[in-house]
Amino acid sequence: MNTTRITRWFNGGLVLLVGSLSTPLMASDVTGLTTFVPNTPALAEEVNGNFDSVKSAVDDNHQRITDLEAKVVDGAVSFSAFAFSEWTSSNSSSSACQELRILNYVYFDLFWAKSASCSLTTPVHLPQGATVTELSCLVDDALYGTTADSNFYPVTLRQLDLTTATTNSILSTSTSSSNVGLQTLTATPFDPDAPELVIDNTQYAYTLMVTANYADDVAPAVDGNTLKLHGCTVSYSLP
């Protein structure tokens, strides 16, 4: 076989291989290559040296890709208190619970109500295919342990089926507010592999619901702002 043809084929094949490996990945460069001259025989040790250099770069890039694929991509979406709107199950023009926003929190002006449950909701937009890993909300409870003891009910992440119009709670904080002052209510899934925790925006819409329960002994005119919501966070992982 003609030595010139072997050399030219080898050179062309090597350039194509290096280009296909290094251009898309922009990772390890191939260094230490021997440049062959047309019409000059290629020595075995030089050819093998070039292959060794290419193999080293390929192995390094493969390891980098493997390491990246092994990483779990985590993220979160956060909501300030001002993202929430008052929720009611009645079409009455008046409500015992009126949402008020001030500074960096929201609370309820109870008007004439004493024993009442008042709720807030906000839409939640998460990436398609993400898995919900945690839910947390920062609240302030100034009534815990008093005669007018009231509290935040467990916060829930809800899933609305857009084909059946049914709503399902997919994650809830295990506790309500349980001490005086600023505190974080948190929730982690009992079953991290539960299918409903995987976000499917093609069939479902998602919302957060926060409910404040006011006891009989609450003075409506002054005690609504003793339960304050500052904001919430929903954490997730991507496959």
C-alpha cells in the first residue's frame, strides 16, 4: 500500500476525530501531537503517541461528562407575602377575613369575626419534570400560649387537575405554628418517590395555601395582625 495514502488518510482522520471531540464539549485540549509531512513515512511510535494523546483527552472529557450527569440539580422558587391573595369558599360579597398588606408581611383584618379560618393562596410555577423536595414558610405568631391562642394551620402545596377540576394536597407542613414569634414551618415528603411530587404542567396547576385559625377569644378589632405571613419557598430537584 502506498505510504503517502496512508499518511494522508491518517492525518485527515485524526483531524476529524479531534474536531468532533473538542468542538462541542470545549473541554480538554489534545496536546503533544506529532504533525506528519506528506510523502514521509509515519513511525509507529509517533502514530501510537498521537493515539495516546487523543485517548487521554477523550478519557478526561468522558469523566467530566460522567461527573456532571451524576450531579443532582437543585433549585427553589420563593414567594413574598405580597404574592398571596385572599381565598374564600363563598361567593358572598363580604368576608369575615380581609387580607391586608403592610411592610413585609400580610395578615387578616377580622372585622366582626372571632372564631374564623382565613386562607391565602398563590400560584406556584415549577419546571416540568422537577420533583418537589421541601416546602417552608416564614410566619410570626404572637398569640401562641395566650388565652386567645390562635395559629397557622399546616401549609399545603396543592395540585389542581385541569381535566377533572379536582384538587389534591401533595405536600403539607407537619406542624402549625407552635411557639411565640418568628418561626419557619417546614415539610419534607414522607415518600420522596411519590409520583404526585413530580411536576406535570401538562395536566396540573399548582398553588400554595396558607390558613390562619383564629380562636373564640380573639378580639377582632386588634388581634388579626398577630398572625403574620412573611413568605414561602418550594424546593425541588431536576432529573
